[in-house]
Amino acid sequence: MGTPHFGVSYWIDRLPRRRPAYPRYRGQNDVDVAIVGGGMAGCATAYALSTAGARVCLFEAARIGQGAIGSSTALVMQEPDVDFQDVLDAHGLRAARTIWRMTRRGALDFVAAIRRLRIPCQPEAQDSIYFASDPTGVQRLRRELGLRKKARLEARWLTVEQLRREANVEAEGAIRVAGNAQVEPLRTCFGFAAAAVKRGASIHERSPVERIRTGREHVELRTTGGTVRADRVVIATGHPGPLFKPLARHFRVAETYAVATPPLGARIRAGLGRRQAMLWDTAEPYHYLRWTRDGRILFGGGDQSQPHPRSRERVLVQRTMQLMYELSVLYPVISGIQPDYAWSGPSVTTGDGLPYIGPHRNYPRHLFALGFGGSGLAQGFLASRILLRHYLGETAKDDDLFGFAR
């Protein structure tokens, strides 16, 4: 396949050669909180806890930010990775409305923190357009909009003509939501990690945690390089993994795929609408589209079960070709253009589409932040706020909406 950056995330390839690096863990240490996982939730939690005065040590098995977050499209969404009507059916009106408002607050606070810390991740406000291309999808979207309005959540309908004018998309209708954002995900992770270190946290890359033992007064974590004792441990690894096999039944792991076009010329861009919003559709699995600052389309989705390692490359070629075909159907003007980047990454979701954040009754001194799906940025930051409240013993009553007992 002629893709120059096949199997390479656009975001990872854009990193400077001298990217931030942290040492492997060696020796023994005593801290207040040990964090396992160096994605968005882990780094934001390290920042929140160290700002509150806790002694924090974060362990990342590979490199900071290069897990699921490094493979994402980096959309900061004010809504969970699931329709409002699905959350309503599962948890009721009050809970669904509160979950939406907490996620929105998390997204706004996330962007505010980025600006306050002056993280150079190019935050940019973007509305979202959620569109349907068939009558069944339109019917679902109209019901979704009606339920959101009943819950007093902000959204508005786009007609066929308005959708064509806004995004040059031929579809049957759409919901537009204002106030979402997009960022460069790895630089965002690096920024929160650096802010945590500045406040006294220690971060260790290439330091997988091999065992966790819980005692009466502390937990002990063992790595290949040593041990650390902590009052609490935060598990922010996306999926429970081998250390917490009994929790795996709560989660589904899929492979999500993405492509990035070369920078598009002015003639092609002129046929692609105003480029003032990110797009996603009602297909199952859904697709999403955003623009980059250097004039590329970044298009992804089409999640499916994870392939066997031996067939991973072949499946990536197939999914890449399928995504480019689907993108050309959406925007015929790009037909014939080959992707400049094609990559995939894990997507961990839960049965109701909401992450699990907080303690679990079977694991004393543990706090979890798992299963973010496509909302790892906004809800990862929200998790850091919820986990901070748990650590301080100042939980809010609505925090339990994201708990294991919901």
C-alpha cells in the first residue's frame, strides 16, 4: 500500500524529536498515591492530586500518551460517547441529564485548564454536527433532539439545506451542538504530566506494574525495577488488564481505525464546506471527521473486534481502504486521493457507554478510571476531578453515576 505513514498515528509522527522523557522506576519509595497509566486520565489525575498536596508517583508501561489517546482524533466532546436516549433508557431522566451536564462541565474545565497552564496543544473551539443519511437515522436523531430539549440540553436541528451550507454534506438532517473543541492529544498529555512534575509528582515510563498487594495500611506495587508503597492506587489504564481480570466482564475492547489525507489544496477545500465543525454520523459503528490546522481531513471510526496480531497489518489495509471509500462517498471531490497516514488503536467501552470512575468494593484502597471509549479527553479530565474528591473524602452525590454500583 502506498501510504507513506502506514501504521503511524498522525499525532505521534508530529512529535518533536526531543519529546519529553521520564526515567524507568528504580528502587523503593513511599507515596500518598500511585497511579498506573499515563494517558489523559492518569496525567490529569497526577496533576490534580499533586496540586492538592499529595505525593504522587505515576507508572506508565510504555510512553506517556502513546496508548489509546495517541491513536485518537482528539475531539473534546461535551457529551458522552453514547446517545442521550440510551443513557435515559438505562438510568432515567435525572441521571442522564446530570451525566450530560457533568461531562459538559468536564469539557469546559479541561479547555480552561489547558489555557491556564499554557499547554501548547492548539486548543480550538469546534461545534459538532451529528448527521443521518437515511430515514431511520433521521427518526432517531429527531427523537434524540426532542429528549435533549426536554432535559434542557442545548442543541439545534439542521435541515438538509442548512447541513449542505454548513458542511457541504448530502444528508437528511443533523443535530448541531456548540462549544466542543479539538486539541493535539499527545501535547495535551505532556502538558498535564509536566504540570504534575512541577508540583512534585514523579513520573516513570517503561515501568510496567507487575503486581499490586493490598495491606491494612497501604498498597504495594512491584515493577521490574523496584517497589513503591502508597496509601491509595489509581488504575487509569483504560482496560482492567491482567491485574484485575474479574473486572474485565464490564468492558468491551475494539479496534478503531483512522486515516489522514495529505494537506488539501484550495480547490478541493472549496468543495468541502466551511470546515467550522467536526462531523459524526449515526452509522453503527459510527464515523467521525475533523480538520487539522495544516489542511488535512482526519477521518475515523468503523470499529470492529481486535484482529489477531498476525493479521493486524492486513486488516489495517482493508479498513484503511474502506474508510477512504466512505470518505469519498461523503465528499466525492476527494476521490482518488490516497491517505498520508493510516493507523489503528484500542477503544475500550462499557455496556452503557459510560466510563467507570471511582472505588470498587472488592478492591480496598483502589480507585479506577476505565472504559472511556471515544470520550477519553473530556471524561478523562472529569475522572481526575472525581478521583480527587474521592481521595480527599469530599465526594459529590452525583459522582456515583459513574461508579461500579450504578
